[in-house]
Amino acid sequence: MRALVTLGFVIMAVAEPGFSDEQLGSLQLPKELKAAEIEDKAGAEIPLDIAMTDQDGRQVTLGHYLNAGDDRPIILTLGYYGCEMLCSPVLKALVEGLKGLNFTAGKEFRILSASIDEREKPELAKKKQADYLLSLGVGDSSAWIFHVMSKEEARRLGDAVGFNYVYDQRSDQFAHGAGIFVISPTKRILSRTLFGISFKPQDLKLALGEAADGNFGSFVDRVLLSCFHYDPDSHRYGIYVMGVMRLGGILTMLILGAVLVMYFRSERKSAKSVV
């Protein structure tokens, strides 16, 4: 806990404007941590040939989950199962965010988790799967699949989606950022990266809707998707003014059309009564 507090002060000091490199001195983040940030690579192609082993010991490739017959968007998480300081809070935050959706994992979307630590085995992945499926309240084991990978394949997948990490031999831990990745199953690209250790249900819904090319959720959900825009600077969704104006124009035309229909019907009835 003390280490986290200390790191927090360091990050705040580095982020505070007005300090030169010389003034910051030893307060600057280590080069290793700077190299362990998540990059926003939205639009990047997903390597389909990345080899993985699922929690049941089956050898699969990432492309196995991106076949042409399945249009469910995918939420991808990277980390390692022995990481309690950051990876577990990210997964728990994802569970809490998903609980706020009126969609079910396994039906409208799927979740894939993969370990970057090649020492971890399918047995540990199996335990993690059971824990998080129970926490999410989902009984379908195909809704959230956990994987282990070789060192080389983990690096390939991390590079592809912008998940940078550095292994620290002294602490026997990996330094990495916090976030999740949403993949488009049809375009087979990284559709959106959501940063942090808190994921609002609305952000998850919008990201899944984007990945599904708007073919996600109800008609109302699809309309709302056009009214929000992802801001790459704040890493959050916000109101898209043009989208709201477009929706307002459509509603105005519909209301005006309804009024005209009612008016002409009334006129027609009045004319018949006079005759």
C-alpha cells in the first residue's frame, strides 16, 4: 500500500505543469514505467494466427474467436493471473461495469482474457475463469474464456493492441497499464481501448456498439450510439453535438409529419360530415 501511495505522489508530481526535468530530478518516472503505458491503437489489425491455450488445455488461435459466422463483439483483457495489485482490480471493475448492462456475456458479446506471463498454466486460468464467471453471474463457460500464452505470442498480441509491459526481475512482476480492449469481429480490428480501472456501463455499451458496427442492442441503443462520440484525449465518450442535432431534426420531422397526418384526417372527416 505504501508503494502505491508513493507511486501516486510521483505520478502527480510528474503530471504537475511548470516543472522542468532538472527540477523534477529523481521524481521522474523510471524509463521502465514509461515503456509500460497503454497506447491507443484503435483501428489496428488483429493478428489472427496468435497461438493460445485456453483454460481447458485446448490449443487455439485468436482467429478462432473471429470467424465469419460470429458477429458478437469481443472484450479482450491482458495481464497475468498472479497480479493482484492491478490486473484483479481491472477485471473486477469490468465485472461491475458489465452488471450495469442489459446484455448478457455469451449472448450479445464475449470476453477473452490472456496472460502475458508464460509461466502461468491452464489450471490457474481455469480457476480464474470459475471465479469471474461466478462473480458476473453467468453459467456459460464460453462467455468468458481465459488463456495462457508463450512469451513470444504474448508480446505479439500486446504490441498489436498497444498493451506495453516490462518485466522487473527484482520484484518478479510485470509493469503495465490498466485498460481493456474491444475488438470488432467482422472487421477483425481493435475497435476501441477503454483506459483505467473503472468502466461505466454506458461506455461499455457504446464501445460494444461501435465494435458491432451499430448492430448491437435495441433500436434505442443504436440511436443513442449516434449521439455520443469517443474523445481520444480524455479516453471517454461524450455528447456528439452533430449527432444530437441530427436526431433532433429527425424527431422534428416525425412530429411534424404526425401533426400533418392528424390534420388532414380531421379535415377529411369534417368534409364528409358537411356532405
